[in-house]
Amino acid sequence: MNHRRHDIDALRALAFALVILYHVGMYYVADWHWHLKSPEPVAWLQGPMRALNLWRLDLVFLISGLSIGLLCHGGGQNQGAGKLLRRRSRLLLLPLVFGMAVVVPYQPYAQAVANGTIAPGFMDFLIRYVQGGPWPPGAFDGWEVGVTWNHLWYLAYLWVYTFALVLLLPWLRSRPGLALAHAFRGLRGARLMVLPVLPLLLYSGLLWPRFPVTQDLLRDAWAHAVYFTLFLYGYWIGVDTDWWTEARRLRGRILVCALLMLVVFFVLRAQLAPASSGFGRWVVRFVADVYLWWMVLAILGWAHQLLNRPWPWLAWANEQVYPWYVLHQTLIVVLIVQFAPLRLARPLEAAVLIVGTLAGCWGLTALIRRVPWLRPCFGLRPRAESSSSSPTCGLSASS
């Protein structure tokens, strides 16, 4: 039976297109740390960037869990947990290692040169980089370790969550596990809007104050709790027709509620957060958690309504997503280094960064697809398998 979900494929591709815009925006947004920063930051970008940042990664991990759920529903149960983990490891860890060794290094180099902590000279930097440093304090993000995965952190996190899911599969397929999944898929109306938020509120109350987001695999307890919960939600909902019908039915009112909650978030943040009181900060965080789930739920409902059809561009997009994810941030940094000295007007410069990144991803992926040994390094199956209808690894947009 074919369980192909065109809306999820389309949502995966559109989410990645959004991440390119987001990372270009990170160069311009005021007061937010990124590898390189524009000398002319844009203050008004903080609002839309923050509204997006509250749910974008959570949606990514939900889609990733959903993709594994679809795979299991379509036959993954028969292939065994060990085979599932081996397949996912190959699809996730090889691109992670290759990307850290080949694609990412220019990013810390450019950041360290911009910081004035190393002298220009990429080859000298690369020789030192493969040796693990040492580096001057603050040379680049991850200087303490000596190397960095930068935007590829998502692959490491996704592998850990996949490994955890494989360990949990015997329980998830037991009577209590199936009962819990059935209960989640049976949520309707207000219960669907409220009950899945409760674990997120619990994490914010217990973990959020002590574990700010770091993208450090060993010190990211709050982020792990939230991301894995959304990952598990995605695994559960799979192809359950009734759940998706309910999400589609509620899509309009949930979107309105999410936008109203976003307004509440910004108002409370302006009024309470500056005081830095524990209670005020928790209230703002709790509102953000509610907005997070409602926005994700609204996106899923609208995507199921509008995107669940065999779009002509989907087959092409499915094979582009992974290489574009690996390549895009380094291309953005390369373009910034090349064009920032020209001091172009910000709208023109931003357009150059976006179009240049898209063109670079397109051209390099066209080459990668034709080189057999490069394909697995960017998460692509061998050509003999590339016509398979299953997603490569549930990959979608990352930070």
C-alpha cells in the first residue's frame, strides 16, 4: 500500500526554502549572535524572526519523526529496529562527518578572520583546523572543541532521537505504548490544542531556566526534551486519517488562536521580560509554548488541505533538500565575505545573498548528483535506489 504523503514532502521542501531566508536574515537581525554580522543591522527584523524562531525547529523535528513513522507504517516494522538504525546512521552520520570536514570549515575561518583572532589564509587555517586547534578564545563558535558542526548540528540531534526511538520501539509497540499512541491520535478539538502543550510547559518549568539552547549535544537538556517530544508526536500521527482530518478541520481557528497568542507573547515580553523576574519570564515562556504547538498544528492542517497533491516539482525537490541543507550556510558565508566590502544597499545585498545561495546550491547539487561517491556524502541514495518513493531521512530545514 502506498502511504506517500505529498503534503509532508511539500512542507519539507518549503520549510527548507524558509531556512535559507532565515539564515540570510541572521546576518542582518540586530542583537542576535551569528557567525558574521552586517555592519548595518535591521532592528525591525527581530519581530518576524522571533515569531518564526519559536516554532521552526520544532516543526522540523516533528516532520522528521513523521517521516520515520511513515516508513515504519509502510514496512519498517518488518525490516527490524537494527536495520532501521543502520539505514538512518548511514544517511545521517556520513553527511555529518563529511560536511564537518569539507563543507563547514570555511564558516569558522570567516568568523575568526572577522573577529580578528586569526590572520587571513584559508589553507593555513585548514591545516590547523584538521589538527583540532588550539584557537584563541572566542575565535569561532565551537573553538573550545577545536572543530565545529555549525548548522549540521541537526543531523547529530536527529540521529540521537532516532537511536532513542529505536530503543523505545519494543515499548511503543507494546499494549501500553499502542494505547498511548491511540490516545494521542484520538485527541479532538480543545483537547488536541491543550493536552500536547502540557509536556512543553513542564519542560519550561523544570529545565528551561537551567538549560538555555546551546546546540551542544551534551548540554541541551531543555531543547532535547522539546525536540524529542515533537519528534515523537510526528512518529505517532503518521498516516492516521482521522487525526489529519481533525487537524484540517481545525486549521482556521487554530491559526487565528496562534496569531492571537503571538500578539500576547510580544505584549507580555515587552511588559514583563525587561523586569527579568522569574515569574514574568516563565509567563512569557509558557505563552511561547502554547503558540509553538498551535502554530505547528495550524501549519500541518493547512498543509494537508492545500499541499496534499502530486506537485510536478516534488520529485525534484525531494532529492535537492539534503544537499541544499548541507551546502547553504557555507554558501551564504562565502557570499557575505565576497560582497560585504562592496557596501551594497541592504535590499540589493540581501537579494544577492539569497539568489546566489539558491544558484550555488542548484549548481553544486547538479554536480553532486552525477558523482557516485559524492551522493552518499550528501545524503543521496545510489542512483539505483534514488527512484524510491520514501523520503531520504525525514530531513527538512535546520538552523
